[in-house]
Amino acid sequence: MRVLLMINPSAGRGKERAADVRAAFEDLGCEVLQAPFHAGAAAEIIARYRDRVDAAVIGGGDGTLRSAIPAFVNSDVPLGIIPLGTFNDLARALQIPMQPAAAAKAIAEGHHRTIDIGSVNGRYFLTEASIGISTHIARRQTSGVKRRFGFAGILATTLTTVWHARPFGVSVAYDEQVERFRTIQLTVANSFHFGGLITNNAAAIDDGKLDLYSLDIERWRDVLPLIGPILNREVRDSPSVRTRCATRFEISTHRPRHVFADGEPATLTPATFDVLPRAVTVFVPRPEEQPA
């Protein structure tokens, strides 16, 4: 297999694992062509190598993958993922191993899966796009905080943000219906797993649909009933969570609010969320090698 390898040195473990990732592919007998990673330039780089490689491999976290995904939408070049970020939500949803050598092996074995991609105001997202407290959390959880304090820093910024959260009004149009309500967090997800720990076992990343989740709470203490469902990996069990499923959501707010996609700034409300069914081909482990 001929592999185009692009690793984001700014990702959580990108710089320190770059040499190990290349060595892992070479040990598997792959021919590796390495190119520097530049956010927004992946399409141009892949086009340059398209006729020379069997796979384009991105090493990084969810933000890295989101910046590169336009190069893979409806492309004949499959995407290989080496998880090197903090949460690695897409890799976990696809059951890609967190160890770089094992992830490289899954790519070299050549098993594919075609997945959906989300779009918000024309900007792609892989697992989720959000409005509300998660956008404030993402601003505080800088790469410096993650590197210096790890999970403790992530937990501290999350609790601080939730403590100061205030609900806001939204209007959600879908399937010829319109709902108006107050929330502190609105998420439109393309995957059944996102946010590092949220799981909805009724959803899938290739079901051709988007799932909306709203935290309909007024005070920070109302978050407490969510802990059990989150730990049980089934957020739909909480009475504080409003869930809806559709192929398109049109969301507006009283004033423009930031929308973050896969943890990165994407656009402002009003926002239209769409799904692109079966838009990207990704290397995944063979079914018999995936955890039960």
C-alpha cells in the first residue's frame, strides 16, 4: 500500500509520535510519502498525490480531521485516521485503536466504511456541532491548558463554565415543525458518540440522519440528574435532555450565537444543519478485530 501521511504537529501527541507513525507503516510494508500538514490545504496536497497513493492518512485530533475533511467528501481517496488528539471522538466512534501502531495496521489491512458528514451553514463537521456552554468550554480549553493540565484542566474549565451558564431561547424547525424553548446547550450530532463521553446507542454515523440534543435546565444543580445517564452511556434516559432526529434542522436565536463544529469555531446562528449521507470513505478495523 502507498500511503500519503500528514501529521499535525500541533495535535496533542502529533509532534512526539510522528516518527513512530511513519515507522509503523514502513514496518507493515507500506510505501510512505510524507507531506506537512496545513489546515485548509489538505485538498490541494491530496490532489497532488492522488494518482500516486492508495490512502491519505491524517494524524491528529477531531479538529485536525475537520479541517481536512473537505478533501475527502465524495473523493476516491480513502481517509486513514491516526488518533493523536485529546478526545478522538470520530476514531472512537469508528472503533479505531488509540495506539498509533494498531491504527496503522487497521489502515494497512484495507477495510473500509463509508460514513455520513454533517454540515452547518455549509461548514462540514464529523461528529457534532454545538451552541451554548460547549462553545464557552471550547474557548477555555486551549491546547495549552490541555497539554499542561490534562484531564484536570478539562474538568476544571467545564465545571466553571457550567456554574456560570444561563439558559437562552431557541427556535428549532425540522420536518415541517417548529419548537421554541430555553436551553443552556444545543448539540446536533452526526455520530452516536461525541463530546468525549456522550453516547446515544440509537444513533449511527451512517444512518443518513442527524440527532439534536438540548439540555433543558435552568440552574447548574439541574445537571446532577444527568450524571447517571452519562455514566451509563445513554443520555436519552435523562428527563433534562430533549432529543429529536431529522435530516435537517434550522436553528435561530434572539441574538447571534457562536456555533462550534467538532470543538472549533464554525459559524453563527441562524444556522442550518444538514447531513451528507455516505460522503466519506474511512479505513476501519475489520469487524472481527473490533471490540465487542
